[in-house]
Amino acid sequence: MDITTKCEQVNDLRAWVSSNLGFPTHSEGRYWLPIVLTARGPLYAEVIYQQADGSYKQPYPLTDRVKQPLFRLARCLLTHLEATPAVYLVQFALQAEIIAFDRVIPYPGEPAIASKGVQEPDLFTCHWLCLERQPIFDLVIKTCPPGE
């Protein structure tokens, strides 16, 4: 079974996460952790979130108390899915620092738009580089020049 098919089986994946990793699940996550899975290993990008107007924004600040379990969840999911180099979005809900898993998107879906002009390289470029087995050494959030 290919990665896309595995990710489309959302209920099965939620059940696996709940029983094997102990995370609650949720069906309306408004946060995405982008993982750039290179041939050398994962790079975790800054979290993207959906604003009240429906637009996406990156970065969303998380404490280390939230980041570490989130990274563990992502790492275990990609291992379970036998993921190959590409960009993956782990969609989740967050309330009072409690992560509730929603789903995995096995490509830079719509939320990745938030990385354009914000992250270097953006998630679409990262995906292409991963598929071409090209190296990606770091993900950088661009800062605004003074006065903006």
C-alpha cells in the first residue's frame, strides 16, 4: 500500500495513534507541523495555523513542552507509514498545550501556502527537492527588516 493510501485511511491512522502513542484524536485540527523528510532524516519546520478568516500563517509559537511531544508524534507516524523523502503535514488540534492528532497529509497541501515568502526554502520547493533527492540542509524563517 502506498503512502497516500495509508494517509487517506484517517480513522485507522487515528486509532493507531491513540492506541500506540497515547495521543487523543480530533477531526478538526487547525494546526500543521510540516516535516521535510530528506534522505538524511527529518527537518521540522515551524507550525502553520489557520486564522479565523480561514487564511494560513506561519510561524505559530509553541513551547518546548508542546514541541517535543509533537516531534515525537511526527517521527513515530512517519516511521509507521514507512514514509519516503517528501514534505508531510501533520494536522492536529491544540488546546491548553494538549495535542490531538487529526491526520497526515503526504504532500505540501493548501496550508503550505503560508511558507511562501516566509520560510526559505518554502515547502513546495522542499517537496520538489526531496522528490529529486537533492539536499536540504536547513529551514529558515525570514525575519522582517527593521521598521516593517
